[in-house]
Amino acid sequence: MRRLNYFVLTTAVALALLWSACSGGGSSSRGGASGATVNLHLSDPPTCGSDSGGPFSHIYVTVTGVKIHASATAGPNDAGWIQLADLSSSPKQVDLLSLASSECFLADLGSTSIAPGSYQQIRVYLADNTVSVPNNACGSAGANCVVPFGQTPAALEIGSASQTGIKIPSGQIAGGQFTINDGETKDLAIDFDGCASLVSLSNGTFRLKPVLHAGEVQLSSTSISGTVVDSATGQPIANGKVIVALEQRTSPSDAQVIMQAVVDNNGNFTLCPVPAGTYDVVIAAVSSNNNVLAAYTPVITTNVQPGNSLGTIAMSAAPPTTTGGSTAPASIVGTVTTQNPSSAPAPTSVSLAVLQTFSLSGSPASFVIPLSAQASSPNGGATAVVPTIADVSCGTSSLACANYTLSVAAAIPDVGMFNAAGTAYSPATGLGSFAVRLQPELTCLGSTSATVPPLNSGGNTSVSTVNFTNCQ
């Protein structure tokens, strides 16, 4: 089983803020009479690796640095940035699909010094593709690349990740901020979800649409694990694809996927390292018989914390929504368009998620339902990513657009609150409502949600087109 990608940053706290202020915020001072210690690592249980049935053998990224800031609104060139890891003289190339060697981690990225305080923004910097990398696994493709299964490396476009870094805002840091006190030792994990970050473009190239989260972790009891079986056989789901999503509800009507994993051949999964906090584990599955998909009823375990083992989780085949009907997943079909302030096309990437809302303990709650039927596609997994492009299918030369199809079970999830002695699951109250959440990579105006009409197993349900304007 693979481990989901994390950078774990371990730092010794000293006089960095004072030095940063004196030097314009470019770097931090190392050493000092007092401080805190942290270490930097990487790990990943990807959904798109070839040995998990995915289309890729490797995803290589080359890291040149990591910075942190106390302000959630600081721009990349503002003063006050503190260098957590400076690898500019020796860039570190990491395969996001490789196996973790130990403790959920893939690579050690070094250490640095920062002042005690609370930090609300992190930026991860990657090497430009023209940078020379020792023992470059990408060859002539550049410093960052994708290796489709059975093919040669293809360049991975990284956008502004080499100049302004990949931003991790406070909303994607566990607890909203990373707090460290004088004399403490802490581990800060950065989740670089390589599979969810990869966008396959129509011209056969690939682009990085970064999906990152961060949070403090402990090096012991950091995992959440379990085993998924078919309730009818007691065995792993045959010819199946099972996606396990670790989620946090940011509000009653919204949830974010913190990390995701696929089960191994024995139905086992492990999510790690998991930042401190309380989570929901949402599992979706499909099986295939003669290329005909059958959906399983999603299972949701609430109130889960690092160190918990969920034990054996039995999933049942989803019933058809009509008598004698199909048991295949239901498909949600829609279109998204993007336009810049000058009413011209604004090509970008848009993240898509299907949320299901139902009553939980008497109050409405929303969960992301993983797209298990699409997990093996280049842009699939717990969520999906589509690129908008200027095309005749947009209907006008002023728009960039993308059509999408998202498949989920038209079923009432089984829900249970975690109990170490054995979690009891029961159907949620009512089917509830579905919605598609859309999050463009650019900053745009427009609704980020599309309401979904009632779903039918094996059928297509269309949603209204979502139009984003003023994208920049």
C-alpha cells in the first residue's frame, strides 16, 4: 500500500523573524540559544499508480525550497517569509509514486530555524524544468515529469511553482495555522497529493494543478487504517476499485478531502501521516464484471482520529433506484466555462467534487463522495480535475470550457460514529441532496456549486452550466 505524499518539516526555533525583518524577509538565521526542532520528509499512497490499476508509473517533482509566513494574506514577494528548507543549490527530485521507506515518509528535505509563533501560510517551490538535476530521472523532459505506464517521461508543466511557489493557505492547514513555542520539537506535514494534482491536457501533455494540505503530526500513532470487504462474501471486493477519503467538514454544507488512498489486494488501507484532529473517513467502491460496473453503498465513519484502526468495514452492493433497474453508478453530466475580465477565454483547471448532504444527529451535514468509478483515469480519484480550453464546443470565442461526467452511487450511505470496540453502521436519514462543487485554479467570480437533480442508477443526470467570469 502506498503512502500519501507529505513533506514533514522539522525546525529549530531561534532568531529568524528578527533576521527576516533586518534582511527584507528573504531568509532566516540558523542557530541561536533557544529554539524548536523539526524534520522534513515526504510520503504518498497514490490512487493513480500503475500497480494500483492507474495509468502512471512515476510522477517526479524537484523541490528547491519551502517557506512559511505568519500572515494568511502575505504575497509571495512580501517581507516576513522564513525559509524552512533551502534546496536551491541542490534540488531534490522525488518520485511521488514511489514506496515510502519507513514511517510513511519518502525523503528527508533538511532543517532550518524560525521564531516561535503561529504561521498561517506555506509555499513549496519547485525547480523550473530547465534546471539541471543530478541523476535526473526525467532525462530530456526536464526537472519535473510524468511517466505514463509503459511509456517514456513526459514534461510536467508547473506554472508559477518555481517563481511564487505552491501556496498552502490557512484553510488547508490543520487547525488554520501551525503554532510552535520556544523549546518545542514539532513535525509539520505537507500533503502533496500528486495524483489529484495532475491534469492531463488534450494535447497529450500534463500540467500540475497543486493540491496540498498541511498539519502538525506526531511520528507515532499517525495512521488511520482498516480493511474493506464485500458484505456478501466477506472477501475483498472482486475486480473492484475502492477509494478511501480522509475528510474534514469545514462547515455543515462543505467538506474537504485531506488525503486519499486505494485498498490493496487484501482490502487493506492505511492513511498516514495524519495531522492531529478529528476526521470523517468516506469509502466508495465499484466492481466490474465483463466491463459492467456495479456500485456499492458508500460507508462513512465519523469522529476518527490519528491512531485509530477502523477494523473490517463491510460494503454492500447498492440497490437499483428503480425495480429491475441497473446497479451501475449514476452519472452527473455538466459544463463549466471560464472567462477573464476582458471577456476573453481564461483557460485554467477546475477541481470537481460531488457532495451529498443528509441529516446527521438531527442536523444537515455534507460529505465528499469519492469518484471510485473514475479512480484509474488521469484526473480521477476522490475528486476530479478538468482543464478548460478555448474550443468550438464552447459555443462562442469569448469562453474557455470543459465538459465533465462524474459517477457516484445513487444510494443512501451507511454511517457510523467510530467506536474502538466496533463501529455500528446504519443508513443515513434520507437520500439527501447531491451537489457538484467547482473550484477554479484562477480567482474568479461565479457560483462554486451546481445543484444535482435526483439520480438514477446507470443513468445520466444533467446539471446547469456553471460560468466563471473575471478569472485572473
